[in-house]
Amino acid sequence: MQRISYSQPDLRRILREFISSDESSASVVDGVRYILNDIRLRGDAAVSDHLARIDKVQIAPAKFRVPGQVLQAAAEALSEETTAAIIAAKANIRAFHEKGLPKSWSGTNMHGAGVGERFYPLDRVGLYIPGGNAPLVSTILMTAIPAKIAGVPSIAAFTPPGRDGRVNPGLLAACHFCGLDEVYCVGGPMAIAAMAYGT
């Protein structure tokens, strides 16, 4: 691994050379482009195929969505200490974001014309929650809570499954505590494509 220091006098040149010499980045872009195009054309069947090829997990499209009772069971199985920590974090994050919520306003200018700003939420958002070796409960809290505060009516969360085809129970519990009921066990570019193309 090449180490690059911010204090190097020729940092810009080193970064340009590093980026332009990285042949793997082109293959990654090509690989992701192939996945996106395939999912755009074939929908959830392609999502399933790429999960099998990349994540080595067999999940049929009908099983992508995590049932609500599984989310609830994951929350009920947490220790009291972990549950308390998630609830406390949720309250802190909510309090922080509520203070920054923009407010609509209207009035008239000096010529009598109506002026103002109107804030309203998106109709639907997709959240990508990293899983795998480092399941990040914090990502659920830091994305779902602001969306809920903004009033987004439809929120879908995507997180990668483990080799057993299941999502980390801590992530599922956090989804439950955030009031998410649309959770999919799909990760990587497959999840991004499924969200973007609405498969």
C-alpha cells in the first residue's frame, strides 16, 4: 500500500499519478456499470444473480424484504443495555436534527408581491446501511431519523446480508426502533441499482 502524506511538497502531482495509474479503478467502474445496466434491464432477477455471484448468497426476489415480525423479534432480543443505548442515541439525534429543521414562511415584499419559502419532504428515500464485517447501527439512526423528522412518507432501507442470507440482528433492531418497516437484505451496487431503478 502506498502511503501519501499531506505535508509532501509535491502532493498534487503524486495524487494525479496515483489516480491515473490505478488500473483497477477502471475495472471496478466497468464492473459496476455492468451490474447497474443488468439490473435496469432485468430487475430483481438480476439483483438475485449478482448477490449469488458477488456475495455468495442465494436469495430469491420474494425473500429480499425482511418481514416486520423479524424486525420486531430482533429488537426484543437485544440486551437492555444495548436497547437503552440505541434509544438514547435516537433521542439525541432527533433533538439535534429538530433544531435544524427549516421552517416555511411567506410574506409580501415592498411592492406587495407574495414571497416566501416552502419546505416539504421528498416522497420516498432509500437508505444504504453498511453491514458485513462492520454493521453500522449508527448509519440507520443518522439517516432514518432525519428523514422521519423531515416528514418523508416512504423510507426503504437496504443492507447486505451475511453468508447465511440474514441481516445482522442489531441492524434490524435499529430499523425497528426507527420505525422502518421496509427493509431489504440487499447490499452493494445491487442495492443502489434496485433503489435507483425502483425494482
